[in-house]
Amino acid sequence: MFDLNTRKLIIINDVVTTGSTTCAIIEAILKVYPNADITVFSLAWTLTAKQQEYLRQLE
């Protein structure tokens, strides 16, 4: 088995909606490997209602 404490991990998620799935994955990894170096990449994310309102105000 690999010691993930000494590895760089990349999590690739196609779309982040709330981020809860990505956070759960990170939390599970860090429970077992607290020193893991984790980076997350996503192609897209959905905006929160607050972010949408902010963008509307810029129009």
C-alpha cells in the first residue's frame, strides 16, 4: 500500500455544485493520511445564490 502522506494527490471533479462531495473525499483522505498534499481541479462550478446576485448587480 502507498503512504499517501508522502504523495501529492490530485482530485479531478467535472462540476462542483455545492462542494460537499469534494470536501467529503478530502476529509476521508486526511483522516487516514493527515499530511497528504491534496489539490483539486474542476472544469466548472455552479454559482451560489449570493454569487448570482452579485453578478446581477454588475450588469
